Amino acid sequence: MTEAPQTQAAPAARTALHALHISLGGKMILFAGYEMPVQFSLGVLGEHQHTRAQAGLFDVSHMGQAFLVGVNHESTARALEALCPADLLSLKPGQQRYTQLLNEDGGIFDDLMVTRSGDPGEDGVLMLVVNASRKEADFALIEATLPKDVKLLRAPHRALLALQGPMAELVLTRHCADAAALAFMTAGSMKIAGLDCQVSRSGYTGEDGFEISIRAERAERLARTLLGEPEVLPIGLGARDSLRLEAGLCLYGHDIDLTTSPVAAGLAWTIGKRRREEGGFPGAARIQAELAEGPQHRRVGLLPEGRAPARERTEIRDRDDALIGVVTSGGFGPSLNAPLAMGYVASDHAHDGAEVMLVVRGKPMPARVTPMPFIPHRYRRA
Amino acid sequence: MANIRYTRDHEYIAIDGEAGTVGITDHAQKALGDIVYVELPAVGAIVARAEQAAVVESVKAASDVFAPVSGEVIAINSALEKQPGAVNEDPLGNGWFYRLQLSNPSELEGLMDEAAYAAYLETLD
């Protein structure tokens, strides 16, 4: 017998909600190796506005979930601190933190959410959510770094749903009274409509909302329960992108990558005070130098003066036509009702109000550096 | 019934005499999704058949719009600057892009009529 040559690309992966997406009229595209809905029948603009006005349900099960398990919190936190600049040691039970995996140059290998389990019987457990496109590389990097007494357990059997918008709490508490007690960036295990879930108060839209991790075989029941509420509509990846852009949040592979440091990316706030002093993470020398002296380039928000969107890779020039940077995400903000972009510029142009030119289809268009977020965050802080 | 001709790239031209009104078809607007910006040629611009004459942008991406035939731009739909969504709502009516004075009307023979375009759409997806 001979093996057939494997010349075909791997078939697209599907999430546990694939059939539901199809039945809801989802327009499916390939994203990070997964068949995902880019929009439903309402369309990107309508889905974006519905999420800001009421509540939207997103399938983000393509993202990588895993548990990091050690003998106690200190052991597990220190193991992950060897790769991340956040202060993870100080995480309290049920607390969540945004951080980055770094490479030896202090570039961003991936960005991720880290949650310390709130269950007293699970001291030493951190839950990780990483980007779909990076999960295999991330998990390999983490495993190669871990000490013997800390193990990475991948969780491909879990789905991840995000319920986002000003009515998310109203909707979720109809099925889970405990969710109301969660503050922004905290998490707990609770039942939603009788289904065991890990719920965190977080998201990627700038709105209040929840991310819900659940065993894949129960995900459709949960999704149907939430979609049964009159305030909730299914939302695709198109609106996910416009919502996060208005919220000023980074998209890996676009606004941050192996070449950008957290300091240049405007993420210095995620680097713990103790970590700034002690170092002990990859690329610490570069990052400490950038914290002290400032990076050469900085990520900034940009508002074009006209109506034409400036897309990713648009050149940014100063008023004397010198190249000073590049757009890393750009488009149209449905809630802003105007074009918007983010990108990197030389630090001497990285101040609010700085006048720059965006070269769109060969024509320089005036734009201004502007503070982010473009649309104020509405998180439910403690 | 207006005499409308179509390209394989989903532009249309509604012909009246030696001039025509150009836009994108209902199929095109559906495929693009919500349109947020339209870049139109200048009045007086000379456009050549199958060359880029306009740009249409949805929330997600920018797409070139090609001239269905050659000619001179004699009017543009300035209302699209404030109301780009008209392209979604009424692509063959209020969502028109520009009017063209044809320089070579025989180029129209290379375009599809209503029936041929409908049959062409059947072959897609």
C-alpha cells in the first residue's frame, strides 16, 4: 500500500456552532484556518450598531483555550511570568489580566487573557485564551519553557462565546443571577440555564459584556438560549473587527506582531510595576530601555479629515512628505460615522492633534493623531 | 424599459442615446455589503473601457469599479458623498455613480443585456 501524497491544504476547521451559523444565514469565510461567519443577514453595519445599542452574541471558539496547572498559584504564575511582562503573581482568585507572550527581542509573540481560577480547590490553575492564528505556536512555546511541575492542558473540547453590549448583563442574569456580581476583568464558574460555564466579564468591543467558556457539545444549547432573548442577535467577524477598532484594541498580526514591543504598541500599562524593576521576561532589556527613554515609534489613533477610509498598509507622511509610519488597521467606524485608523508613527509625531498625511490611492489626505479609544469604553468596573 | 447593459465585473450602464448612467448592480452591492464610501471620477475625466474609474468601500474593504465603456464623465452623483448607503438601497436608481458621454458606442456590443447577465449570475457561486 502507498500513502497518497498530502498535497492539499488542511481542511477548514469548524467550531461547535458551525451548523447554527449556517442555519442563521451566516456568510462563512476562512479565518485562521476556521470557517467562521463574517456577517449574518443584518450585515456588518447593523450588527455593529446592534451590539452598541443592545447585545450581540459572538462565536469566538476558534481562539485557543488552555489551562496552566501547577502545585500552587505562585508556581504557575512564575512559570508564565517567564514569558509575559504582566504581574501574574498578584492575581487574586477569579481575577483576569491582559498580557503578551514575548520573544527574545521583546517583540509580541501573541497577546492573551490570563485568568486565575476562582475555585478554592483549583489553586495553581490559570486559564489562558490566545489568538486562533497563534495557538499552536503559543502552546509549543509555553511547553518548551515550563518547569517540570507545571503542565499545559489544551482545551480544544471547549467552545467560547462572547455576549457583548449594554444589555448583556440584563440578558445573562435572566439565566444566571451570579453573573451580575462579576466586575470587569473578573471571572467565575457558574451555571447558565443549568449548563456549567466559566464566565468572565470581558470582551473585545469596548462594551460591557461577558466571555463564556463551555464544553463544546453544550455550546449550541447555550447559544440558542441567549439568541432566544429579544435583545440578542448573532454577530460576525466583520462587526467584531469594526467594534474593536473603535475601541482602540489591537488585532494580532496587524497592530502588534513579532517586531512590535508592548511599549511601542501603547501597552506599557499591562507591564507590572514589579516586572519593570525586576525584568525576568524575554526582551526585558529592550523593554526597560523603551520604558525609560521612549520607543522610536508609537501606536496612535488617526482620524482622516475626509470620508475616505485609510486601510492597513497606508503610508503615513508628515507635512513635508517624509515617510513617518504606516497604518496597521483602518476602515470605517459605524458608531463614529467616520473613517478611523490606527498605526505606528515616529515618536515625535505621536502626540494628540499632530497633523499627518495618509496616502490613499496615491493622494495625500490630511489626518490627525487622536487619543484612543475612538468610542468611550463602557466597562463595568468594580 | 431603459436599455441597460452589464459587465462581468457587475457594473451596469443605462444607455440613453450617446450617454449612459453607470453604477454597480444589485448583485455587486449585496456581495460588497454595507457601503460607506464611494470615490467618483471628476467631471470631465476621460475613462477607458475596463479601466478603474471609481472605488467603492464597504466597512471591510475597498474595491475598484471599472468603466463599462470608454467616454467622458459628464456628471457625478455627489449625493453619494453623504449617502453612500444609497448604493445598497437603490443601486440602479439613486445609487448611480456617474454619467458618461460615450466615445465609442460600439463597445456596448461587448456587454451583456439583462437576460445574458441573469444567466451569467446563475453560473456564479
